[in-house]
Amino acid sequence: MKQNFDSEILQTRIEVQDQTMQSIATELHDNVGQLLSLTTLTLNSVDLSNLEKAKKKIENSLGFVNNSIKELRELAKLLHGEQIVANGIGHAIEQEINWLSKSGVYELKVNNQLLGFSGTSPDKDLIILRLLQEVINNIIKHAQATVIDIESHFKDGVLFLNVKENGIGFEVEESKNRSGMGLNSIYKRIEMINGQLNLTSSPNQGTSILIEIPYP
């Protein structure tokens, strides 16, 4: 059992790193890349014969560069793992929510009570983070949702993570035989850390996933 658990932790670590790198790649392309492209376009359009307009364009360019530096610093912290699980599961959840919010696609309702939570369990934290990533990926790929509600808290030795969305929903029993939903992986990981999953969904009624995990 320990060998299986260690193997799962290694696999989860790789998947979390892969997901993080994908998020970084998207951020570099969509945000930092766009800021630097705007800087290039603005500087190329500077006309020194009109000093007033030239000054304004150069000031705008400096603003783009400063924003790019700020974004790169945040990405550097993420690459060094400072904002994944090293600062606790609450910050790891917050980081995932921040990535999701930058898409601008969803209305997010967040109540992350774990931000000030001092408990830590690095192996469980990795699996919890990966579970959240899988749930979010399922929403992005399948749900057609517009509103996502994410709530997390700790009570009486149990960590609770609840994700609801207003998407198209599905028949829960039928979904267990569909590999594309990723539910088998979610159930497997929850079982390995002695957790419970309560999944509620029906067509056109959205989906609610409540994860309960005993936490040291």
C-alpha cells in the first residue's frame, strides 16, 4: 500500500508540475507576450517630430514594461514552488483560482477559508491540489458553465472543498463509464487519502462536487 501511495504521489507531483507549466505557458503567451508586443508597437510608432505625443507613447511603453516585469516575477515565484504547496493548501487553492479568474470567462464566487490555515500535509496537499485541477479542467472542457462557486474550510479534523457550477450537468451513473470525465482518477485519489466525494448533478441543473478529507 505504501509503495502504491508513493507511486501515486510521484505521479501527482508530475501532473501538478505539468499543469503549472501549462498555466505559465498560457500566461506568457496571452499576457506577458501581449504586453511586450504592445510595447514594441508603441515604440515603433514614436514620432520624434511631435515631442508631446512621443513623450506620452514612451510613458505608456514604460508602463507596459513595468507590468511585464511584475508578471514575470509572479511566474518566477510559481516556478520555484513558492506558491504551490510550500505555503499551504490555502495558497495553492488561491493560485488555481487566480489562474482561472484571468481567463475572464467565468463569474467566480470564492470563499477560501484555508488562506489562514496553518495545518500542513505536503503529500495530501499535492493530491488535493491535483483534485481541484481535475475538477476545474472538467468544468472547462464539459460543463459550459458561466458561474463557478468554490468554497473551502477546515472543521473537526476534516478539510472540505466544494465546487459548484451552473453548467449543463450530466447523469452521474452514466458518467462513471466515460473515461473523458476523469472521474475514475478523482475517486481513486480520494480513496487513497481516505476521503469522501459527494457528486450531485443532473442534466441542465449544473454540478456540485463536495470533497471531504481527514486532515492532520
